[in-house]
Amino acid sequence: MADTDRDWRKWAETDPYYSVAAAPEFRRDRVDIDAFLYTGEAYIVQRLAMLEQQLGVIARRRALDFGCGVGRIALPMAMLFGEVVGLDVAPAMLAEAERLKQRQDAGNARFALSDDALSAADGHYDFVHSYIVFQHVPVARGLPLIGLLLDRVAVGGIASIHVALRRGDTPWRAAFYKARTRIPGFQKLVHWLRGKPSDEPMMQMNEYPVSAIFAMMQQRGFGQAIVDMERHGRFLTMHIAARRNGMQEQDG
């Protein structure tokens, strides 16, 4: 089975911007950092405006961005919130985020190494966010992490979690995908045949059961969720957002 943390750390060391936003113009040897950060700014401004239109005003004290990468979204968020915490499993991503933080003079942003207990995410947050992250995390690991993120939402706060629903695979493509993730050495062979570096990691696309996420939200006192679909190539994904009204399973 592919090790997604190891793969993500490899991406961070070799091509961090492309791995966050997989467009040719963001390859490491040609990336325009201002253009890259603008994509994150445009996204989060639109996302917050849509959420506030449908769910009401979001307090702007503290925000958490899970899977922050180099800070594409967390750094623009720092212009909109009093404090932003970005979590990622790749030290090289965090080092680059810190460099961009100095470049952007975003002193209210803090970047920290993520673990499966979210131990670096102290307290509660008015806005807990993750985008284009969980699709790369195996479901058995990702669902408990989503539960912990929901626990970090303050009463009155908003969670906005993005997951993949369907890969849109034919039976042959599904079998090919399984082989790439489970057969040792097969992925390197595929890259070699395609003329890519043999050690370039694979980006997994894991399908999430949204009913399980809705159940976790209900258990933790979230109100009615709003959802919107988004296509990434052949992949169907979904944003799930809701306001937390109660404290049922909120930890300290």
C-alpha cells in the first residue's frame, strides 16, 4: 500500500507548488509565486463570501487550514482573520510556507507539523477549513481526522471540508489504479514508461462516504449542511460546510 505521508514529503522536497495546485505553470522551475498565491486568495475570498451568504457571518478571530502545503490558502486567510494556523505533514512544505510568510509579512500565521491527533491545533476556531487534501488521504485515516477537525470548531463557528466522491473510473482504470497503489514497484514502472522521473510520487484520489461525515457533524451539534459539487478533471468532489450550534462531543 502506498505511504501517502512519504509521498507528500517527497512532493514537498521536489515540486511543492505543483503538488499543491497541479498546473504546469506551477512547476518548481517556472512558478510565479504571486500568481500562485493569487489563486489561493481568489478561492478563499469567494469561499467565505458564499458561506456567509448561506450560513451567516463568520467570526474572524481564529482559523485553521488543514493540509496547508506552502500556504497557498492559509496566507491569504491571514489577511482576513486575526490568527491562522496551518497544518501539514511535510516539513519541507512548512519550511516553504514560513519563507512565504516572511515574504508576505503575515505575522499572524503559524505553521505546524500535523499528526493524527492534531496536537498542534490548540483550542477552538471560528473557521476550520480543508481543500484538495483528504482525497489524497486513505479513508480509514481521513475520517477520524475529519472528526478531530470538527471537534476544533468553536460553537458558532463554521467547518468547510472538501472530499472526493468519485474517480469516474472505468473497470480497467480502477484495476490499474489499484495496481499502482498496491503493487511494489509498479508505479515506478508506469512513470518510466510515461517518461516521468521514476521516483515521482503518485497522487492518490480516495473516495469518501459523505454520509459518515454528515453523521459526525450531527453528533457534534452542527446544523444543516450545505454542499456544492466541483469537478477536477474526471474526479467528482464535494465541499461540505455547516455551522456548529452545540457542544455534544467537543473536547477541551
